[in-house]
Amino acid sequence: MTKHIFVTGGVVSSLGKGLTSASIAMLLEARGLRVKMQKLDPYINVDPGTMSPYQHGEVYVLDDGSETDLDLGHYERFTTTHLTRQSNYTTGQIYQAVINKERRGEFLGKTVQVIPHITNEIKEMVTQLDDADTDVVMTEIGGTVGDIESLPFLEAIRQIPLEVGRENCIFIHLTLVPYLKAAGELKTKPTQHSVGILRQIGIQPDVLVCRTERSLDTSDREKIALFCNVPLNSVIEERDKDFSIYEVPLSLQANKIDDLILKRLGLPASPANLDGWHEILHRLRNPEHEVSIALVGKYAEHRDAYKSIYEALDHGGIANQTQVRVQPIKSEAIEEEGAERLLAGFDALIVPGGFGERGIEGKVQAIRYARERNLPFLGICLGMQCAVIDFARHAAGMSDAHSTEFFRDTSAPVICLMEEQEGVTDKGGTMRLGSQPAKLTPGSRAAAAYGCLEINERHRHRYEFNSGYRQPLEQAGLLIAGTSPDESLVEIVEVPDHPWFVAVQFHPEFKSKPTAAHPLFAGLVAAAITHHTSSKPANPS
Ligand code: GLN
């Protein structure tokens, strides 16, 4: 029988529900359980694919091509759970499904209502994950308890225990216990109110995970337990972690959350094996090198827009036992102040994916600087397309080279709309999305990094390297280091007489894990270390 864990959040948003859910799932896996994860988002967009990164942060792409919430990135980085389209639902999708049923006449004669039709659809989305190979389904409810729009989700998860048995469900509520400087104490009232709202809806949380900047003392915990109607051992402290998010699972384990959940759900418990996780933290705490990497992007100041890239760079650091400092630089600043001024002193450059013309010339200038100054470079998606533009303009003499995304009438459209995209007018879910196979060129840096010649990587783009320009660009020295299996699409380009210049049409950051850094990120950091060491003046002694 599959058990259910529901995670809700209270008091404020941005408490780290995704991270906490992923950490708990990781601990359960470490105890030998098979866990599936899912997030339910209360907004009306069908998926985050059409939202601005300012609104939503990065769009996390799964193997099956679904465009999902960035919390799913935490799920994949922390656990081995296999995520699919069934792992992220929004209010928009739920209503769309119900309205489609109504149009097909499936509710004939009935008035279609939030309860029971919308809530039934939500319950179906949750319980469809139950199967004989799954011990636990963990469902995170987006938003904050008390929001109008999350009510149907909360009502649906209230009903699930009635169907599958209360003993097979556990409600975990993540809450904030703020410290008031003026009073010199932690305050439990916001938590009491937030649990109060949940109880009005009919949900009595079983476990309270308390985000706090200071340690809860016994009296704080007793107060929370009494007022929120939970046993004392179910008030779990989750202190802020200044050093690394990878400390979170270990701190939750120190507070025995895994024991509590296993006991409550009556699941067999094998001892936790967390050696791999301890090793990650050991490496993070004892770096042998330090490198600084410039990230040049349109949303540079907005970390969440490049969430998985920051994480993957950390993983590259873990793999090389190196502290990676990432400095975001707005691509428009490069246009104003010049690459020379802003990129001097860095050990590597990364240019991530993106859309729209703003800042494009800054990216091209930054890449040109990296190419001409032997600065290690990794270009991702739009970053790869800008690398091709730079190479065409400045190494192959096509001064007008551009992408037709930004300059339709360029005389050298080195990046152009993919054939399959012609005539596509809908914006949602219509890009080339998800995992696609590619083959690598023997002898390329990519082949060396991956250690194989066949790969699968996740995509999200409409434009591509224009194959009509393959020959002149190759002649000018660009290496086509990876293509689709039929060779029709260019997936990777490299500059061979450069220490590390690799640009890829796909998004390697989505497949990097702290325990298994993506080879291209590990490779970039390794090249950055070499750059750092060789650019330092020799020690006179
Ligand atoms: N805008 C480019 C395209 O659609 C790049 C997309 C991206 O970087 N994800 O092809």
C-alpha cells in the first residue's frame, strides 16, 4: 500500500518547502524506501513555461519535455525519483482537464463545481502515482496556507485520508518561527495562526517543521506543540543554513524527522546510509582550490532565474574539491562598460540560456573576450547560439552574422528557426522540449568530458545552428563536437585551439547532481582551476 506525505507551507512564501520536501524524500530513500514526488501549484498558468523568470525563476525541464516548477530541480538533485508530466500540476491544468471532460459530456446533467469536480480531479492526480513499486508519494502544495487559490488543493488533500486511511497519510506543515530582536525572543504566534487556518479546513498537521534563525528551546517547542495540537517530538527545528543547502537533510535527520515519519506511517526502517552526503559536505568544507566564474545573463541579478546553473556550478566545485565563486554580470553592463573591464580576473565564463534581444550584444562580446583570451567558457542554449554568432562575425568574417530571432533580415543567419517550428503560433509547450539523443565527435572536449560518444540531454529552444553555415564555420576552425544522431542538428560546438571552449544547444544543468556533477560543469571548473593556477604569478620562493 502506497503511503502519502503532504507538505504545506505557512506564514510566508519562500520558506524552502521544495528544499525541505526534497531533503525529507532523500532521507526516506536513504532508509531504503521508494519515493515518488509531486508538486501542485495553485496558479492558473498551465505551466511556468510562459512566465517571466522575474515571476517564477527558472523553468525546470524534465526528460519528457514538461516545463515545470524549479522545486522539481531540488527533487531530482536530492533524490533518485523519476519525474514526469505527472509530477507537477497547476490549477490551470486541473481546470483545463475538468472543462475538457465537461465539453465531452462526461458530467452530463450535472452542475460542474469546485467541490467535488475540481477536488476529485486533484485527488486523481495525487493517487494516480500509487503503485506496487512505490512506498511513499510525497506531494508538496505550492503557495501559503491562507491563500484563496490554494483552497481546492487543501480540500482535496483533506479528503484523501478518508479514501486511503488516515494511518496511511502524514501532513507536514513547514512554518516560520521568527526572532524578534526588540523582544529578544522567538515568536510562535504566526505558527499558531497558520496551523489554526489548516485546522479550520479540516487538516490537523502531524509534523511541524519550524524554519528559524535561532534554536528553539524546550519552552518554545512545548508552546508550539500545545497550541498546535501535536506531540512534542513532532515539532522539528529547521535552522537557517548559511553554508550550504546540502546541510538541510542532515540537520533534519539530526532532529529525527525520518524516524518520526517511518513510525507514523508504519514503514519498515533500515538504517540510513548517508555516506555520500557526508562526503559532499566534507568536500565543500575543505576546498583545495578556489575559482571565480562570471555568469553573464540578462537576469544576472535574479539568482532563481538560473537556479540549476548555480547548483550545477556548485556540483562542479564538489567534483573538483573547489570553492566556486559565481559573479553574476548583467549582459547589458558588458555592452556599456566592455568585456575587458568586467571580465578581467575571472577564471571562467558561463553564458546561460535565454530569450529576447536585450543584452545579446553583451553576451557576444563576453564570449569573444573568452575565446580570444583563452578564458574557459561554457555556453548553454542561447549562450551556444551567441558563441556561433561571435565565431561567425569575428573568426569567419561574416560581420553581419546573427540569429533570425533577433535580426530577421541578416545576410548571415547562422542561427535560424528550426523547421519544425515554422508556423507554430502557440507559445505554451511548443518548443523543442525534453530529452533528445546526440552523438559526440571523437577527440572533442565534450567526448572526453562525458567519457562516451552517445548522450541524452534536455532541450528547450526554437532556434538552431543553421546547417547551411556548417561548412564555412568549420573551415574557419569551429569544431562540431556533437549532433543529433542523424547529423541534421548541431548540438555542440567547440573551439579546439582553446583551453576549454564548449557550447551546447541543450541544458546540461538540469541533469547535474551534488553526488554526480554533470561532466560539462566538472570540466568547466577543472579548466577554471588550470586557468587560475597558470594566470597566478609564479611563487618567488
Ligand atoms: N531563444 C533561443 C531559442 O529559442 C534560446 C532558448 C534557450 O536558451 N533556452 O532557441
